[in-house]
Amino acid sequence: MTDSSTHAGVRALVAELGRTDNLPSGLGPLLEAVPREHFIPTRGWVKRVPIDRRADPETWRSAVYSDVSIVVQYDDGRTEWPEAGDYPTCSASQPSVVLGMLNELDVQPGMSVLEIGTGTGYNAALLAELVGAGGKVTTMEIDAQLAEWAETALLDFDCVNTTVLAQDGGLGSSDDGPFDRVIATAAVHLGHVPYAWVEQTRPGGIILAPVRGDLAAGPLVRFTVHDDGTATGETLPMGVAFMESRTRRSPDVPDELPEWDTQGAKISEYSTAVAPWPLLDEPSARWALAVAMPGCRAGIRKREHGDEAWFRDPVTHSWASVCATADGRYHVRQAGIRKLWSEALAARRWWHSQGRPSITDWKWTITRESQSITLR
């Protein structure tokens, strides 16, 4: 049952999504059928600010029925509310992102769907509504506490066609397959999309997953599974930013970089006219770098003498830094087995030679033995 305040909240959210052109055709009634508030915990964070339904119900409800992400867990549960931790590890995604992904997934009544990353259970409830009584939803959550919370919320909402598994979603669920659709709400690493998802999807089925590289948060990719057990993917124009899969996270690289001069490394130095900022600021260029430079991290930090672009490979301990000089050029310093700035320049030249392809110009291929990403 929903009360008048719930209806008012849903209408406000639908209106907001409509104004911003983020309401896919035909999905407005879905928000009415599955009110978001039933799947948002009493306490959470919005933009690192704590919200509490009991202490301030109006602020909580305003957040629930706005197009914002609500974090419900930091640091795998080690950080306790109201403190905001270092790394969000579970959230209720923005409704515009949720609906956009469901629209791309093209779920039909009667289908069998596998969801990776149950979280609060909200997305699973929306999927359950879409597949209807004749379909089924299997949703996997590696965090046992989150899985238990979501399962209770789904049962309270009478989602009887939904099964919650407190397991690693990267392994899929062979006992519940094959599936018509697979959707991941946690990012997987470039070249490491779990083949189990392909194996457990019917030929002609769709897998929707955010894919990232070491150097850049990646795109949303829609894979189609084929009769021969392979899958091909197209990069979608929809921008997403998801947390990494918990069991497949990239190793942390501290934001505070070491004082490179004291490492005793053999450092090469020279001057260049090429500015590093466009390579790191332009999403399509940065994604090309991510594809060409696996294992590399990069960023821009403030220094007393001005901004410094840095590149670092934590495995080989190779590094490079690029700073502006008074004469309008850029001072390059690099050391280690990998000459990272030289790699970045080579990737830049290739990207320009291909006509500066955008993120949506890439295609993906997955087989049992390998995974590749190339230009269309």
C-alpha cells in the first residue's frame, strides 16, 4: 500500500525525469508500481551528507524522490553512520541511470533475468515487475548483510518471483539459468568480463555491464550472446559510474604520490610542446589511453609551481610527470621499465590517426579463451 505522500513523491520524481529528458518511454508507470522508498534504508548519505528518516523525514523523502544516488554503505560496512567513509561500496543508483539501463536491457514479460549486485533490492524489484508473474529474477549480492536486508525488503514488497543469493556474482548462477538477460550494477575490468555470464545466457540474450579500465572509468556495454558461445558488445552512449565488483577490484594506488627524486631511479628528462591536460580531461582520449596502457594510473595534482600530470604503473614502479614551464612548453620526467609518457604520446598519435574515435566507436568480443576491444 502507498499513501498520498508516496504518490506525491513518485509524481515529483517522474516530473523531474521528464524535464531532464531522462524518462524512457513507457517506464513512468514502473516508478509508480515500485516506489523507491520501500528499498531505501532509514539512514544513508547523499553527496557524503548523512540523511536519517527518523530524525528528518522531509530531507530523507526529498532525497528518495530526487534523481540522486543514495549511498547506503561505505568501506564494505566498516564505516558507521553518520561518518562518511573513504570509499562508497553500496548505493541506490540515480533513478535516471536505473531507468536508462532497464531501457537498454529490454526486459519482456516472462523472461528470466540475472542481476549482479543486489544492493538495496530496488533494481531487482523493478525487474520483477517487468518480467511479471511468468518470469523470474535471480539477484546476487556478495555482502551477506546487504543480501539479507534486500531479501527482507523484496519479500515485504511481495516480490515472490525473485531469489536473492548471497554469493559472488562473478560466478553467475548456473542452477538458475539459462537467462534471457544479465545486468551488472558493479563495474567489471576491461578484458575480465566473467565468461560465466556468457555461458549462462541463452543465444540471442543480452548482457548489460559497466566496464572500466585502470586509467579510466569505462562505458556501459551491451553484449549479445551467440549460438557458438561467444558474445559481441557495443558501447552505449549512456554515461555511468559504478563501483567496482568487490572481488575484482583494482589494487589501490595512493592519491599521495611518492617523492620520486628520492627513489634513486634513473630519470630521463626532456621538454615537449604537447600538453598533457587534453589527454586526461577529454573522455574519449582518456579511454583510448586506458585501452592502450593497461595497468597504468594517471591524474593531475596541484603543486606549488602549477599543475602536474602524473602517470604511474604500481606493478613495475614506472612513473612519469609532466609540468608546464615558463616558456610555454612542458617538462617531462620519467623513470622505470615502462616509459609511460612515451606510451601516452604513442596512444595519442594513434587516436588522432583514427579520427579521434569516441567511446561509442569501440566494439567488444568475448570467447571462452579471450576478450578483445577494437574499433568498429
